[in-house]
Amino acid sequence: MDSATIPVPTVRAASTQGRRLVRTRLPAALALLPTALVVLVVYIGCMLWTVRLSFTSSTLLPKLDWVGLAQYSRLFVNDRFVTSAENIVIFGVLFISGCLILGFLLAVFIDQNVRAEGIFRTVFLYPYAMSFVVTGVAWQWFLNPGLGLQKVVRDLGFESFTFDWLVNPDMAIYTIVIAGLWHGSGLTMAILLAGLRGVDEDLWKAAKVDGVPTWRVYTSIVLPLLRPMVVTATVLLATGVVKLYDLVVAMTMGGPGIATEVPAKFVMDHLFERNNIALGTAAATIMLITVVAVLAPWVYARYIRAQRRPA
């Protein structure tokens, strides 16, 4: 239809609606402007500045020279960084899978209409309310061979009992995993419990009528329904893996030796203690690339592909 044939009242109504939308959205846009500037300047700007410094020879103070990939070449032959990368993979796999399994089992337990359900929910979720520093200190005391579990058991008469994982270079990283599981399982439990409460009762009734075992209902019916909750919990747990620092510092300070070194501690030590800004920012850039590589497929599948899918 030609624009000249559009009725005048329709044009006026569209114009009025457009002005109304502008008046409605303009205050919200102005209110969000400071946040947008902070994101652009502080987050994105600092991220780009960090990447730029990784291509320099900066030590105590930043420099704007250019050394190409020299810092990355040094990084990947650095035993400490290689060990930290191995440790974060071990921690990430065991922490995320362990939290999902334990959280699901705890959610299933609470979903059975147990008595004092509120108390159980509070007890299971309470560790997540504590900081990683407090968690690390508590588990450092508990696992210390001279103060905690080993000493208590030996005082009970079992003189040969040994549990020295905290000071054993081959097992120390698993003590970090144990503390992390204790801290994060409650969050997964709360997320999955909300999903379980949304499962239609008719599904359970139909499964009972058909004689389907309970475990099969959970694995074949309930878990697929909980997929969005599982993805949400996985993303939140993965965020904790990437920024793992304070738990390690509180429990082991990266020791014994470098047995529990993680990338975030490597970065912090080189930025603020070893006065090697370039190497520290190179490690931080590798962490950034890893996070983007992991999240990009999920973001594409969750948002971009979903929007392109025809209705």
C-alpha cells in the first residue's frame, strides 16, 4: 500500500505510540547508561588492556613495547603454569561432576517429603553461604595431620591410621576438591530441588501404573526435564572453577611445593609478588580464551540458534 493511501488517523496513532514509547523507555535508558559505561570502560577496556600488556615485556611497571608471543612461549614451558593448568582441569572435572551428582541425590532425598525438610535444606545449603576463605580454613584445620581427623582417630587408639592428603603432593589437590564439593553441592541441591518440585505428579502416577522402577523414572524422565536446571548449575559451578583462588590460598597456599597451584594464583603471584606483569597478563589471557571457548558453544545454542529457529 502506498504511504499516501494510509489513513491520517492511523498515521497519527502510530506517531503517538512512538512518542509514548520514547517517553517510557528514555528514563530507563538513561538510568542504565552509567552501568553501560562501567561495563565498556572497566570490564571491556581493562580486558583489552590486559591482552595488550601480554604482548609486552612489562615487569614492575607497564610498558608499551611489542615482543609478540614471547611471553606465551615462556608461559607454556613454565612448570608452574603447566601444573596449574593440570590442577584446574582435575579440580573442574571432579568438582562440577561431583556437585551435580551429590546435589541431585540431596535434592531427591529432600523431595521425598521428609520431616524437618526446612532444617535439611538449611544444613545442606549453609556451606554455600560461607566464603571460600572460611571454607578453606575450616577444612585446613580438619585435614591437618597434626590437628584434625588423623589426630582424632589416633587419639581414639588407632595409632596406625594415616590421612595426610593435605601434605601429600600427589593427593593435595583432592583435598581442594573435597572442600569445594562441601561448599558447592548445596547450591546444586537447591537448583535441582526447584526443578523436581515442578515435575508433574501425573508422570509419577503413570510410571507407577506401568511398573517402571523409580531409578528408571529419574534417569529417563526426570533428568531430561531438569536439563535447564542442570545447565544453570553447571554454568555457576564453572564460574567458581575459573576464579578458584581463595580456597587454595586458605588451605595450602599452592603447596606442598606447587602441587595445588592454580592459574588464578599464578596470575596474582606474578602481578603482585614476582613483578612480572607481562607473564601474569599472558596467563590471564589464556584463562580468558579458555572461558570463551567453553561458553561460546553454549551461548550459540542457547540464544543465537534459538532465535534463528523458525516459529
